[in-house]
Amino acid sequence: MNIVLCADESYARYGSVVMASVIAHAINIEQIHFFMLTPGMSEETKNCLRESVERSGAALDVIDVDVAALQGFKAGRFGIAALLRLLMHRYLPADCKRIIYLDCDLLVRSDLSELWSMPLNGHTAAATINLYSSSSRGARKLPDDYFNSGVMLVDMTAWREKCVGERALAYLEREGDNFQYPDQDALNRVLEGDWCWLPAEWNFQPTAYAAVEKRYPHLFTHMASLETAIRHPRIVHFIGSVKPWHAKCVHPFQEDFIAYSRHTAWPIDSKALASSLSWTERIRMAFKQPKIRRRRRLTQA
């Protein structure tokens, strides 16, 4: 099972948490091969990553990517590492026929072998719908079939043959100034009509809570899938600018992410996070706790 992540020095520690959660739920750990593409990180960081993974029996290759091909592209707050997967066909082994791509702001809660074995039915990739509120969807004029690229099952043979990476970069070069999510927007353009749906539990996004509670009309046809995802999220995706390693995070699964960080070389200190808040911020966070706990209880252990 080939799993691809992309991270720079600052995000390597969070990628390590993702890998730790994959390993914790894997039935056949020795069959897992991670590939982490990086624009550059220290040897110390690489060694810490390898030690965390290889002591479990899984394999990890940390691959340095020449980012010269990405010079001039705007990645915004996501950083250049977000664009590396558009070059993955150049760096993954030729015998790598299928991969699972994972962002580094995820938490895996299930064995990934079921995702790995899903049929693509002739498509290049599989992904889940990207969840938006009605207002933000209208503002961006998004199509109903716009996917979130944080979790993808990819046929690498088709990816290479159809030049998906090069075509996505070409879109970025021509229209990147109009893209809010550079790599994701470009992949949606290139893979239009060439991807299939993954059930929502394989990329559980927090917007699902509000979508179900408020019965968003534009997501009505996905409501049953979202309700299932809330009860049994297989992969939790911490989308948005506030992440579980931030003190102001109000995601119901923040503590789960912090718990898995303790299996890496970079444990997150939840007490230090809390103490970094001002008293006013602590009071605000306290008022949010009932809602956080209520939503967390919706998920079955």
C-alpha cells in the first residue's frame, strides 16, 4: 500500500502524526510504504520521521524534490509543499501503480486497506465532495462536483499517461491568480469528469456538522453519507486555517490528534497550548466547549 504525503520542515511533524495514525489502525503494517515528498528538510528531521515509521515495521522514503519547476507559482498560505504532488509522477518509483494521497492535517481512524482496494472504474482518481456552506459556495460559483483533494486514491499509470501534473501546472500558470486553493482548483479542472466519489467518511470535513444540523439544500443529496461520516469518520480532515496544533482550535477531534502526536518525535503539549491564550480567549473557548463535546459524542468510538 503506497501512501504519499508532502511536507516541508515545519509540516513534517504533522505528517508524522498522520503516519502514526495510519500505522495505529493498520492490519498489515509491513505492507505500508510511505513516500514523503519535500522541498527540503534537515537530516535530523528525516531521521526522526524514519525512526517513528520503521520501528513499527512500515517503510518510509523521504524524497527531496527539485522545486525549480515550481518557481513563480503562487501557493499562498499553503506553501510550496502543497504543489509537490503535481510533480509526484517524476519522483515515485515507476512500479508505483496506485497511491493514496494524504494531506498533513488529517487523522486516520480506520485501516486503509478498504480505501486502497476500492475500484476506480476507469477514472484517474477518487475523492470526496468538498463541503461548503451555501454562502461560500455561491461566492465562488462552485460546481456540484468539486472535490476536496486532501484525500485521494490515484491510478498513477493513468496520472502519468494523461499528464495530470503537467496540465495542472499549466492551469496554475495561466489562471493561478484566480485560484483560492491553487493545487486543488487546478486538479478539479484537469480531472473534471475523470474522478469518482469516495464516501464522505474517508475525508470527514467539519462542515458536515453544520450541513446536517441546518440541512444545507445544496448538500441534500449527500445528507445520508454525511450522517454516516459523522457517526463513523474513517479519516478526519482539519480543513481551515486553524489546525489542531493551534490553541484556538475548536475541532471535536483536536485531542485525538494531540494524543497521536505523542507517538512521534514532536508531542504536542496541550497544557502549553491552553496557557498561551489570554484570559479573554480562555473564557470564549470555555463557552464553546459544550458544542464541541456534543459534536464529539455524535461519533461512535
